[in-house]
Amino acid sequence: MKSSPSSLPLALLLAALTGAAGAHGTSHTGGIAAERGTAAVASFDIVHARVSVNGKLATFHMAVSGKAGAVRPTPSGKLAGSSVFSYVWPTSLDPSVVGFGPKAGILAFAVTSHPDFDDTPLFDENGDGKTDNDGDVWHSHWVVLQPDAACGKDALKVVDIPEGTRPRLPKTWPGLPLLIDSPGWAPVFRGDTVEMRVPFDDIGAIEASAFDGVTAALRVNASMHNPLLCVADVFKVASGDLSLPGKVER
């Protein structure tokens, strides 16, 4: 793919903790159903998003109108200015639930692909014996998001870690100057769906949370300075307004 799909206004992302749910179709049970065909690329055209729990595991589920995971960023050959494609579940969870500092921003679970860099240094996703060359393989992250006008009007970024500071971080933080976690869980793609099973010590926290579904592209800053990683394009929001209407199911 040589160009990003058309975006929805990034202002939608700033509505993350407010607003009411819109009306959607009923082609899927539970979760958030979305109108088919409203994103430019079928691989990112969300038709359903759901989070469910069983025991200590939460399953993050997203269905699209095309083949999930079929489209990845075109390699640019360099980190600066490179793209990240993602399936994202923004949540109402406090970031402290997964090991970040409390009230650090909007906690989101993401499944991402980015061929120009690797941010999972503990894991060998492509099985070639190296841990630094598989960023293009779809993999999972927790990220903390905050608005930053430097990314564009009403845009969000993955929160930067200022030089000389030592915020609270998860054990599998990948060493980047960002509030990002690389836990190593492998997403499962089947036809039009992507799913990820995530363990929680306190499953009650996720049971009580709200969520939404988003497909988006992020971009590494061309100057490699703060902000390092901006949300550049929103392909689709399951709820339409990112009001987090989803309720976790058992």
C-alpha cells in the first residue's frame, strides 16, 4: 500500500471520555456494531468491536468488512517519518492497571505493524533467531495517549518520556522514550477478524471498564523529537464519536 486510507477528523479522539453512543447496526451480538463500508480500505473498515472476559483473560475482538491484517505500511527504509498501522481499543482503564503511572493519559490496547523499526526487543515474532527485525509482524502493545497540538489540530500522541525523568513503567517496556508496553502477546487473525487474549491480575478492573474500537495510522516524527509518535490518520471509529460505549461482557 503506497498511501494511507482517508481519515476521519482527529478531533474525534479527544471525545474519548465523554459523549453518548450513537445508533449502529445489529449484525453482531454485543459490543459495538458499526455501519459497513464507511472506511476507505476494507481491512480497516470496522463492523464490530467487543471485549469479553473469561476467568482472568480478556479477549479483545475486532471485525472488519475485508480481510483483517491484509494491509500494512509500505517500508520507507528509515525510522524518521515512518508509519504504523493499528487496530486499537481505547479504554477507560487507568494506566496504572497495566504498570504505568496513575492518570497518565488514555490507556489503549493496540495491535500494530510497522516495517521500519522493531519495538519488541524481548521477542522474536518472525522466528528467525533475531529480536530486532520483526516490526512488520502484527504484534501487541499497551499505549498511553494524550492530546498534543504539535501532532496537528486536536491530534493525539503516544505520551513521551522527557529526558531525565523516570516514570512508572511496565516490566516489558521496550526502552523507547514513550509510555508504551510490549508484552509479547501474539494477535490472532482469522478472515475478517483480529483477536487478542490478554491476562489480567485484577480482572475486575477490565470488567468495570468501557471501550471503543479504532483503526488508525501513527507516524514517527521526522525530526525524531518530542512528540515522537503521533496519531496521523484515523481510518474508522466503531462508535462514530469515540464515546467509549462498549461494555465488557462475560
